[in-house]
Amino acid sequence: MEKYDVVVIGSGPGGYVSAIRCAQLGLKTAIVEKYNTLGGTCLNVGCIPSKALLDSSEHFKTALHDFDKHGIDINTPKVNLPKMMTRKEEVISQTCDGVQYLMEKNKIKVYHGMGSFVDKNTISINGEKNDKIYGDNIIIATGSKPNFFPGMEPDKKRIITSTEALSLKEVPKHLIVIGGGVIGLELGSVYGRLGSQVTVVEFQDGLLPTMDKTLGKELMKILKKEGFKFLFNHAVQKVNSTKDGVQLDVKNKKGEIISVEGDYCLVAVGRKAYTEKLGLENIGLETDKAGRVITNDHLQTSVKNVYAIGDVVKGAMLAHKAEEEGVFVAELIANQKPHIDYNLVPGVVYTWPEVAAVGKTEQELKESNVDFKVGQFPIRALGRARASMDIQGLIKIISDATTDEVLGVHMIAPRAADLIMEAVVAMEYRASAEDIARICHPHPTYSEAVKEAALAATESRPLHI
Ligand code: FAD
Ligand code: NAD
């Protein structure tokens, strides 16, 4: 039996990054992946393909609606969905090949097959070859799968999850999305831009319920202008497949059942940790109520040499959170003293404009009785925004009422996914709003809105409004 210092199960952003860091630290490392390609949900059916389609559909929308305003005459553009999907597939395979290359470069042995615990050090691999390998340390990085509730079971044809939505063969006429969270709004945006009517059925009273309320409200206004329809406070009771579509029974706030019909229904009500066939019972590991592997603050399970990271454990289901945890565990195994500040894990929604946030929301600060100040600046007041005709959104900075330390930054803006990093760096160094306000920002850029919001938070003294 081949012996390793570390065996990683799962090759998503948590697993493959952890394997690289282990190898960098001189640990003999193997990674086990049940699929033929490496990269997990993120590279194969998550972050990367969704961003490829978001970019393609945004180009289409710009060509259709905005080229004319820029003084560019073109024939009316048409969607070539098969070609768009082929480009997406190419992006996926290049990115997955990149991970394969990184495994080879770092001399990490890759096993393809379903990994399962025989005992706390032995993993059997049920694949083309039935291997058994030994690991001094095992890292569980088996990720997550789409969740659904009774009555909305995906048939993967008309009632679909994000995985099928990333490979549809036609643009739906009417896409019904259950869940106004990240997946619903990103994939709803893709098909909305390509011509679908999109209706979002959401259980709660607004979009992105876990983010600062300002963001959900602002994004709702923007998406409504794009043609999205929203049914808030509506609970889906049953989704039925019809001959060429779907029919939903939905309970409204008054308790009445209404019928909503479309040709596809995307179920996007969250994801659940994936531990099937992992053999956790063979080493006495239990999962919590949500099915997640239970770990302590060091991401260590109750079996000392077994760790778990990423979507399969508690916390935000984000690729960069999984990566940080992968590095954390590798360094811990190598007897270092790593640290993760979960408060500073940024969250992004890749609509257009993008939504991004880090730190505490206004609601959270109110709940914990913290006195704070808020500075807000609209994107439309920027010269850069007018030049680019990208004027929607705002930046909101929340700082401590007494010390002015930045406690949370929430934004909707073009390229907010990149802009948020200024806030993350500032907060990592415990900057005050005034620290950000006194930094020279290049003109004309969207980053000037960060400075202006910081000026607004410091002493209500933005310069350009
Ligand atoms: P995963 O990426 O799920 O990888 C787990 C791997 O383990 C899989 O390859 C699986 O096949 C393998 N595996 C499972 N069990 C076994 C076993 N027993 N043996 C062998 N292999 C096994 N996050 C972001 O931060 N940004 C985004 O833009 C973003 N977009 C997303 C878009 C969509 C449509 C979806 C669905 C998700 C998106 N996410 C995004 C979330 C992100 O994909 C996940 O948070 C991330 O992939 C989690 O990484 P992970 O390594 O924990 O698990
Ligand atoms: P989510 O938790 O973001 O949103 C689910 C939404 O569904 C919530 O608004 C919730 O109120 C609603 N909901 C739940 N049950 C419902 C019901 N019965 N009827 C109607 N609405 C209901 O989950 P998601 O959008 O499925 O995404 C799953 C995970 O994937 C998230 O944790 C997210 O972090 C990750 N992800 C991240 C990105 C990104 O970082 N850009 C992109 C896609 C996915």
C-alpha cells in the first residue's frame, strides 16, 4: 500500500489548493477525485462556467442595447447558444488542465475514483483501479451538491439545478427561479440578458437576505429595470413538469395558492454538504443537522488526524473560503500557526453591476448594539461612470461611531468584485474610514467612490456630491 503524509479527498478549490500547500511544505501528498477532471464544483459546474456565461451574456446585452448609444452601428446581434456553450466548455477544460498541471508540477499523486474511509488512515479508492492508500493525515474536501425541498425535486430536464442551467440547449422563454440568492440572480441574469422572461420566487421579503439590506433593495431596482419579476414572501408548494414546461403551485402572503407557469424551473435554494459513500461511519465521524462534517476551530474532526475544509464544513460556501481553509490545514499539519479571519472573507454576486461586501452588515451591528456611522456614495456621481455609461449602484462604508474603524463595506458597482479588495486590505490593517479617505485614488476610476464613501463616513464630507 502506497503511503503518504497527507491524502486529500476532493479536488475542488479547497482540496487542490490544500494539496499544493502540503507539497510546498515538503509533505508527500496524494489527492483523490471521483470525477475524471480536477477542480471540483468551482471549475466544472460553478464559479468558472457561470462567470464565462455571465460575461458572454453581458457582451450580448451591451451589443444589443448600448453600442448604438456609443455611436457604434451594427446589425442586430443574435445569440448563438451552442457557440457560447462551446466557449464556456473550453474555459472549463483549460482551467481544469491548469489544475492537472499544478498537481504534476508539485509532484502530487492524483487518484481518480470514489474515496472512502476504511479506517482513520486508510482510504480505498473505488475507480478504474481499486487502490488502497495510507495517509498519516487525511483532509476531507468533498464539497457540496445542490439542495432542494420536498415538492421541488429536480428532474434535471425541466426542473433543473445550477448544473443543468449551465448547459441548456435553448434560451428559456420563461425561466422560473426558486430562490433569490446568489445562484438564482447570477444564472437568472444570464438567461434574462439572452432574452428569457425571469421570475424569481423567494421565500423571504427581499433579495440576498444574508447581505446588508441596502444591497438587496438596490439590486432589486436594477434587476426590475432589466425585466425581472419578483414574487417575495411566496413559498413554493409543488413544482410539476408539464408536456413542454413547468407549473408551480405557490403560496402567497395571504395563504392563497397561485399557479405560475414557465418552460424551465431553476431550483436555487442553497447547497448541502456532500459526504455520501465517504465511509465516515467507519471512523466514527458524525455530521451536524445540515449534514456538514463537524470540526473544531482548527478544522480538525473528532478523529485527530482527519481534517475537513470548504463547503463540507460550516461557514460560507465560497471557493476562496475553501482555499484559505486548505492552506490553513496544510500549515497546521506542518506545525505552523496559521490564522483565518472569517469576518474578512468577502462575498460577491456577479450580476451587473456586481455586488460585493466584507465585514459586518448594518443589521448585524444594530443587533449587537454597536454605535456606527454610515457613509454612502452613488456610482452615478463619478466621471468614470458617465464616460462608461455604467451609472448604477452605490458604495456604503460603515465605521465605528467612536474610533472610525471600518466595520463593513457593501457595494453595488461595476467591477465591485475587484473594488472590494481595497476594503478587505484596509480592514485587515484595521484602517479607519478617514485612512481610506486620505489615500490618493486614481481619476477617473470607480475606486473614487470608495474614497468618497469613506469621506462621507468620516465626517459627512464627500467632495463630489
Ligand atoms: P467542491 O468544489 O465541491 O469540490 C469537491 C470535490 O470533491 C468534487 O470534485 C467532488 O467530485 C469530490 N468528491 C466528493 N466526494 C468524493 C469522494 N468520496 N471521493 C473522491 N472525490 C470526491 N464560489 C465563489 O467563491 N465564487 C463564485 O463565483 C462561485 N460561483 C458559483 C457558481 C455556481 C453555479 C455554484 C454551484 C457554486 C459557486 N460557488 C462560487 C461556490 C463554490 O463553487 C464552492 O464554494 C467551492 O467549489 C467549494 O469548494 P470545495 O473544495 O469545498 O468543494
Ligand atoms: P443562497 O443561500 O445564496 O440562496 C438561496 C435563496 O433561496 C435564499 O434567498 C433563500 O431565502 C431562498 N429560499 C430557500 N428556500 C426557499 C423556498 N422553499 N422557496 C423560495 N425561496 C427559498 O443559495 P444558492 O443561490 O443556491 O447558492 C448556494 C451556494 O453557492 C451559496 O452558499 C453561495 O455562497 C454559493 N455560490 C456563490 C457564488 C458567488 O460567490 N458568486 C455564486 C453561486 C453560488
